Amino acid sequence: MPLELSFESKVFPVETLDLGGGVSEQIVRGGRNLFELLPRAFDGISQIGVIGWGSQGPAQAMNLRDSLVGTDITVKIGLRDGSSSISLAEAEGFTRDNGTLGEMFEVIRESDMVLLLISDAAQSELYSEIFAAMKPGATLGLSHGYLLGHLTNVGASFPDNVNVVGVCPKGMGPSVRLLYVQGEQVNGAGINASFAIEQDIDGKATDQALGWSVALGSPYSFQTTLESEFKSDIFGERGILLGAVHGIAESLYRRFIEEGMSHEGAFAHSTEAITGPISKTISKQGIKAVYDQLGADERPVFERAYAASYPASRTILEEIYDEVSSGNEIRSVNLAGDRLKRQPMGNIDQTEMWKTGEVERSQRIEADIPMDPFTAGVYVATMMAQIDVLMDHDHPYSEIANESVIEAVDSLNPYMHARGVSHMVDNCSRTARLGSRKWAPRFDYQLRQEAYVAVDDREEPNGELIEAFKNHKVHAAIAACAEVRPSVDIFVE
């Protein structure tokens, strides 16, 4: 059974979302109409310190500042002295002269709410100093449960004199800002977010977390725990969100060329099909709609690809989940720190496929992108395998839908569609970037070695797998979550 959680708010209206199958979850539906409630949610908070200027920092700081216009609450950026990001923050209006920019620990010491948005590795390195600098009674805000995972690994804990909350947008930082701005005149435009209450010492933590989420522009905020969040998030970005989709695209591109397609055709039938019609169909109509829209002669192709790819992908996804839940992936990210100082991560869109894609994107006619049934079968099978792994570990349905479906098609794939895989992956956190590079080749290899071989050997599709897909209970949950999806589609230039 999925994790059962409940919460109450003294400030925001709480709704119950029916996810089908007798499962329901509480949510707060966001919207600009709620901005007037933010001073109540942030009762006792005069300064919110946003620490860091990485993937999430700029977006969250600007969204918070814009949402809190007209209030007495200051949003102030905290950066290390000499940081190369100081000029970037100043360009967005955060300056020492107007009191909205300061040295990192200075801002931590003076803030009533500290949003710790530095890199995961930096959090692991600096957490003791950060905890010591915080005001007693302040609130520590995290946008990832990574730090909890690290503390568990090293046998440490959060200080007992502060609130600890999480608000975790289900998309990269640029998406959080883009949808907020693009939906400026549309109520409810933004990126969905999960929230978690790890420690509540004064009874205010829940509304502070919800206020933070609403101020970011989240269309809806759903509850999780920091532990569940970091496991699903780190797992998801190594799976269908980043690593798997990259590996799938590479493997399909080469397969189609081997079958005689032109390089341009192979790109259209692999990557373009995924980021175009497949993602758009899932976004608006759900996963099963991809299958339902195929013709009678295309469905058997989908079924063969699905039945062969599901077990191959699930094998890797189960291994990833074990590596994440055991703390190994967090240790791996921390260990990468010194290596990356010597040798930064390289560019991942230099293969022949991505060079072909650069040309094809410049000539793209959206209506001509094919809904390739084989590609659809492989992609959907991997997405469903990820869903099943998270279900087997009792994650909340809304978290599963967001980490496996909504974030992929509404936040991440549009970046790959616009400018390629590097633009998608390298706008994310270092943890995500490392995970994608580590696991994408595994999906590529596994699909080519097992799934495609099974298809070529004309193995009869496993009918039980196909029926399980058609009748899967997640379809109802995704349909319910789609009702509170962003009210505008992201547009990436």
C-alpha cells in the first residue's frame, strides 16, 4: 500500500484528490489568488535566505521575490565571498546595496527561514557549519532530501532547535522560473511540488512549507517525506527522467539506422518521437492514450517492443533503487567532488545522433514528427517499469506520477526537444547530471542486448505484461493528477 500521509493547514484550503482504486491524497491547489495569504503562512518570518545560485536558486529566489511583492518579507541571496555567481545574482536585482545579497553564512545567521539550495555535495561538506550558524527557532528548507540521506549515511542528524521542511519542485530550476513567468497572467501556472515536514518545533512548519510552495507558483503541492522524496527523486532522474530516456534514444537511433533508415529518419523516429508526440500525448491524455491512438497494424509492434523492454528496463531500475536506498548513490556523488575539480563533466551531445539532431531541429515541422509504435513501446515500458518499482516500495501515488510521468513530459523532455540532451541534463543538479551519465549507457546496452534481441528472435510477447499495462491502476492516478497539471505548457526557446 502507498505511504499514507495527512496534514492540516491554518492558512490554505486543503483538498482531497481521488486517485482511483480507493486511494486518495490531500493537496493544496496553488494559484496567484493565494499570494495574499503568504504573510500569514510566513508568520514570524521577516527574511528568507536563499543560499546558492545553482539549478534551483535563481528560479526560487525570483519567484519568491515576485510573489512577496508588497509584503514586509525580504528575500536575500547568500553566496560565498568571491563566488562567480555574485554577478549573476546582481544582474537579476539582488545586490548588497538594496540589502538582498550577502555572504552565505552572514545570510544564514540573520534569516528566519533558510532555503539551502547549494549543491548536494556542498551540503554534505558544510552541513555542520550551516547548522551551527542557524538561529534557534528558524526554519531550514530543503528542495531535495539528499542531505537527510547523507546524514543517515554518516550517523548525524538535524539540530533539534529548528524546523526542517522540504519543498521539492518536480522540475529543473529553469522550468520553475519559465512556467511562473510564462503563466504570469494565468492562474495556477508553474511546476508541481512535493512538501515534507521533517521537524516541526513550533507548529508552524506545515504552513511555512505550503507558503513556500505556493509562492513558487506550484499548481499543486502534495505531501511526502524527505526520505521518500530523495529515494524517488534520485532514482527517477537516473531512470526515465534523464538517464533512461537518453539511453533509450541512443539505442533506438542506432537500431533504426541498422534497419536501413536514413540518419534523419532515425532521429525523427527515436528522439523526436519521444519528445514530440509521445510526450505530448502522455502529458494531456495519459500513458495508455499512446497505445489507444495507434492503428490496428501498429499495436502489435508496440506490444512486441513493450513486452521485450519492460523486463530489461526493470532489471536496471530495481538495481538503481537498491543503490539509492542503500545510500550508495549519495556516496558516489560525494566521492565525485575531487574528481570533478580535476576533470569537469564533458559534453554529452557530441555523438553522431545529436549532431544530426541539431540540424533536424532547425528544420523541424512539428506535425510531421511520427508517433513511432516501436519507440512508444520501449519508452512506455520503461516508464511503467519505473512506476511499478516505486509502487512496490510504497511511495505515494502522486509522487510516483510526478517523478515518473509529469516531470518527464511537462518539464524535462521539452528541454531535450528544444535543444538536445545536454540542454536537458546539464540544466539539472550535479547529482542528476552524474546519475544520468552513469546509468544512460546501462539502459542503452541492456535494451540492445536483451530487449531488441528478443524482438528480432520473434519471441511471442508476454500477454500478461500487455494486459497488466492496459489495466494498470496508475492510469486513474495519472488522470487525476493531470487535472491539476500546469495551466500553460512550457515553451523553451
